[in-house]
Amino acid sequence: MFPVLPSAPATPVAALRSHRVCELRAATVRFADHVVLDRIDLVVGPADRLAIIGDNGAGKSTLLELLAGTLPTTAGEARIHLPGGVAHALQHPVFAPRATVAAAIDELLGDLRRLERALARAYDLLAAASSPAEQEQRLAAVADLQDRFEARAGYDVDHRIDAALDQLGVGGLDRRRPVAELSGGERARLALAVALSAQAELLLLDEPTNDLDAQAMAWVEERIAAHRGALVVVTHDREVLDRLATDIVHVGDGAIRRYGDGYAGFLRARETERRRALERHEEWKAEIVRNQELIAANAFRMDAIPRKLELDGFGHGAFRARSRDHGAVGRIRMAKERLERLRENPCPPPPEPLRFVLAASKAPGAEGPLVTFDAVGFAAGSRRLALDGWTLRAGDRWLVTGPNGAGKTTLLGLIAGALAPTTGTVERAAELRVAWLRQGVDDGSSASAVASFAARTGVAPVDAAEALLAHGLFRADEIERPVNALSVGQRRRLDLAVALASRFDVLLLDEPTNHLAPELVDELEAALVGHPAAVVTVTHDRRWLRRAEGARHLRVADGVAVSR
């Protein structure tokens, strides 16, 4: 592409990197009336490896855009000066309507392509130099640009992109092909391949392991681990959090908080926060009781003092009134004022860890199998499934794995009775109760979240708000919102709350880690330990698969389920 010239006097790349800055100061982002991030501060160091976690819609992707310099702040300051460049892999990249794959790659490479063009112009200017002094000056400019280009291995970037696309399962893409013809997953993997190949100083990744098979995941993790600059990754993948993140940045309610010592340190710190919040709540309750008792005790003392006291030496019928300035009166007034302040500034307890509020009990006549498949076949459109001789009993744990579209969700539908087999039979115990946390969430109704929760669980409306708020899945100001106005993550949490409050014999979990914060998934796993119901889980989550001790395995591929 360009000849490699010997180094001339120029500012070395290491010196350029020493002037780097990537920081947010009191940065605020507002969309219309909604404040997404509110006066946040964050500094990303040259070797930082940060993972951003939080609920869906909390502002994680917005934070990445601020760090990429592609989103302006509404208020505050974002100072991003990185001579070594920024590579940003969006979860849902958008390209110009008529862009080809090649044009999309050029757009994604951004600053590296600009550096390449600047180097080409510098060579042209060097060739046109008319004097030794001018030649020396332009040679220095070429050497500077060349150093920067070589530091990112710019000469080989297109070969690296092709190799990355192969590893991600989308190799052989015709670069003349319109990028609009690619699926959403293919576009995301294209963006990921380019970002991992750009060798930028700052690597920003948004859910990089979504929808990848085990081999592609392993390759992505290897490339991330080999990255020599700073890393900021948004992820729900707890294996990525554990293996690659040194600090965790939690995003919620417009604020961020940074935790050190990786994901394990984050979990320890959150547990410490929970204990402290519980201690503050207990102290608040004790102070309420103390002041109530103080009022009652001093009121009793007041009652024991006669309202009129006979004056000695002044004869019968001479009295003086009880003093209204008696010490008990002051203590009562102070205690009432303190009690009022305490009630105006409550200290709520922390949310309880997730637990299934209503324990399962055996369905009538279910001492034997809960569900039995006998030579079952199902066919509808492109959906196919075959499974024979499979039995589900109380307390069973089954893991269902397989590629997307293989028939895993169809299997859950047959277990639940939402689908009828085309051939064979599915026998269920009498009055079998099934709870199903579905993978997809619908748009919901115009009913409020709390009303929907009450209707779906049978919880009395008067008790529904307390029951829905019990686990901290929602804030008090969220439960009156219409379900169709909730984010995908909030609707997912509503579905989880319904499952937690339902009485069931079989629990079906379809990708339970989707749209849930990692620490919430940890709590869900813990809540299932020792639960008497049968649990069937469809998941790609590596940690869930690894932790499911004693679980049996159904592998679904090409519409056939096989027990392993």
C-alpha cells in the first residue's frame, strides 16, 4: 500500500498516547423529558477493563456512545482525545440505505481509514517537495503518520477482518453486497469483527457474545483478552464479566457507580450495601419505636401529676395549676417532632433476594410422572420436533440446548399444553400447574403493571402492589405505568414477578438470562436450589449450564430432541 520509510524525527506513538484523555465530567444526557444519565463522572484509563451492567434501558449503550464521542452531552463535559483511535461495535448497527459491505467496513473503521487517507496525501506532498527543507518537513509528517498507522497494524487490517468474519460464522461476505441484505445478527457480527480487528486504543463493545456459538464465543474472548488498550464492554454474560473485567460500572436511575475487583468484588460490595441498608432500616425502625415509647412514657407521667395542687398554709381550696412547662411536656414535644421527621424521611429495607413466594405442592394424582412424551412429533410451517419416551417428574432439572430455530421453544410449548402434537401423545398429570417464563415479551396491554400482575397471579388487588415491589424488580413509581409503556427489560421483570408469585408444579424457563441484570440472574439461580417443582430450562448461558448440578440434558438439533 505504502512504502515503509525509516523513522524520521517525529512525535513517537508512546508520547502521543501519554496525552490521551477519556473522561466524563458531570455529563448529562436527556432525550425529550427523559433523563437517561444525570451528572455522571467516569475516567477510563489506558489499561482499564470495564464492564458496564444494569437493567435494560438504564443507559448502558448511551454511556458507550458518550465514550465513543458519537453522542453529545446535554450538559456537562465529555473529553475524548485518543490518538490511538476508538473502535465501537454497536449491538444494532445502522448503515446508510444503499451502503455495501465494503462501505460499511470503511465506516466502521472510521479513524483508521482517515489515517490511511492522510498518509496517502502526505506521501503525495513528500513527492512534490521542492527543497531539502520542505522535503525534511514533509518526511517528518509522513513518518509520524506512518508510525501511528503501523502501531495499529493498518496494513493488514482487511486480512484481519476477513479472518474475524470467518471465526464469527459469516466468512466469505461479498463486499459488493448491500449491507441491508444482511440479517440483524450478521450486521452485529460484521461490526464486532471490524472492532476486534481495528487495534484501537479504546475498544467499546455492546453485548459482544450475543447469539454466538461456543467456538465463536471462545474466539471473541481470546481477542478481547489480547487487546492491549482500554476496554469498555456492555454485557450480561457472567463468564465475560468474571474473566475479562477488572472493574464493574453499574448503571441505574440515571447514575453510575464503579466497583473494583471484578465481578466477584462487585457482588461482595453489593451484598455489603444490602447489609448496611438493612442495618439503617432497623435503626430507623428502632428510632421510631423509641420515640413512640418516649411519648407514651412522658404522657403517663403527665397524667400522674394532678392538674391542681393544694397550696400549704393558704387554707382549704387554695390551689396552683400544674405547670405547662413541666419537663415531660418538652420531652413529648421533642419526641413528636423527631417522629414526624422520621416518618417524612423513611429508610426502606433493601429488596429481599428473589424467592418463590408460593412453594409448589404436588398436583392431585401426580405421584407418578408429571409429563410423558410418547412418540411425539410436531410439524407446523418451519417448526419441527420429534421426541419419544421422555418423562418429567417432580424435582427434575432439565437443560435444553441447541442452535436457534432447532425446536427448543416448541418443546416448551408441548410441555405446557400450548401446542398439541401432530403425532403421538403428551400425557400430563391431572390439574398440572405450569409456569412459563417465555423468551419473547409481547407489547403488553394498556393495563398498569400492578393490575396485570394481580390479574395474572390471582393476588388480591389490595395486596398486589406490595407483592410486586417485594423483590425490588420495580420501583414504586413504575408499577402504575401501562404494560405497553414499559421497556423490554421491565416487561421481562414483570413476567419474572408473575412466575415468582405463582403456584406451580412445572417451571419452564426460556432463555431466563435474557434482558435481566447479571446479579438478578444469580438470585434466580439461587431461588431454584431445592425447589420441589420440575424445572426445564432452555439456555445458552454458560454459567447457568455449568452450575446446574444434577441436571439432565436434552439436545435439540434439526427438529429432533435427544436425551444425553
